[in-house]
Amino acid sequence: MANKRMMSSDMFSDDVFMELDDITRLVWIGLIVMSADDQGRLQDNEMLVKSQIFPMDNKPQARVKQSMDLLVEKGLLQRYQKDGKKLMQIVNWWKHQSPSWASPSNYPAPDNWTDREKYHKSGNNIVTRNWDKLGGYGELHSTLHSTLHSEQVSGLVGNEVKSEVKYEGEYEVNGEVELTTTTTLRESNLAPVATVYESEIGVLTASIADELKLAVSEYPDGWIIDALKEASRQNKRNWSYARAILKRWKAEGRGNGHKVQSGADLDKFRALYEQQKANN
């Protein structure tokens, strides 16, 4: 297990985290700092998790399992089985962890997941694998995984993943993962917004997907994308902050003083935004 794990203070203003009850919040933090290995992976075993996170507390295992189930429902954890083992993967592990070293996992990875490894081997050799990669599912696959899991976002169905691993030297492996889709992502007005949300903010849960659907009907798509990026630049990575930016732009105008109206005027302002973007 790594000596340090990254825990952002923005967690406490995150929409998903704020919806969790107190015990589930503790379970989530405990999974990150205690239960998960260096690849964000652990056994799907509430008895084991309870012993790691609440060793002296008289909390029933059923309550810990309830919290784990909720974290899966929210898209923060993924359940899967491999080699006869029931396992869990922290979905956005490599979006938030930046260790100097990371040991291999004792458990097989979920399908289409990229581990990042850097560790010492006998003879002072350093083994690296995918250390120069993003790791995890990658931006596109993470979006597809979370939206398909929630079954709330249409138009993101059916993906084909291709991977190519190249070996360079005895102790160095550079993995390359190419993600392609056979879907009509460009035809979905939510797809670009969802992709930017996953890239800039975090896991796209069912509740956030619904919020984005409403936002797309109220604001130009480009405004939403820019608001998400602005929230990320301000280190306020949550939908509430981005939504506040959009409300301000709608009320006060954005740059040129134009305000976003509702109903039939929305298409006009979307067209105006695209024209200004092209001119810039």
C-alpha cells in the first residue's frame, strides 16, 4: 500500500459526496486510504472492509455493505468478478492519485482498465508499466462506463475497445490503449458535455446526468463546457459551482452582455455563441 493517498478538500463540496450519509462518507474515505491497493482495487468483502475501516467500532457488516452498495450505485465503485474472486475497482482512481511509486495489484484488473506501475525489483531494477499514461478507463471509457451503468444517458450504447501493448526491454512495458466507439456520440447533444464533465470534474452519476440534460435545454452547449472548464481552473470541481457560473452568465450576460433566454430564443443564442467562437 502506498504511504500517501490524495484526498482533495473539494470532496466535501462535491455533489455526489454531499448526498452520502455520514457512515458512507467514512467508508468511501476508508476505502481510498486503507482498503484499496496501489491500483485502487480491493476485495468485494464487507467483512474485510469493516475490519480495516472500523476495527474497534460495533458496526454491523450489513451496514458497511449498504454503504458499499450505495457507492456502486453512485458510480464511484465498480463491482466485477475475475478468477473466481469478487472484486471492486475505484472508478476514478487515476484521476485523483499522483503517487511517486505504485505497486502491482494482487488482483486482476476489470476489463478495459489500464494499471500504472512503478516499483523496485531485485538488483536495483525499476519496473515501469504505463507510467506515462493516464491509467484507468481513460476519459471516453469512463464516461461510457458511468452513463451505461446508470442507464440514464441515451445515445452512448455499444463500445468497442482495442488495446495494443508493446514491450521494450526486460523491465519496461509501455502500454497503449486506443478507445473507439461504434456509437453516434456526435449526434447526442449530451455526449460532448458529458465527456468534458468526466475530464474536468469527476464521475458522471445518474443525478448529475439528469442535471446536465436540464442544463443543455437551458444553456448553449458551449457555455456549459466553458463553465465546467472554468470550475476546474478555479479548483472548484463540482457541478454546483459550474451551475452558479451559468446562472450568472444568464442573468448578467457573458462578455458581450447578451443574456440567455428560454424557449425558442435558445437556438438563436446557441448560434450566436458558435459564431463568436468561430470568429475568435
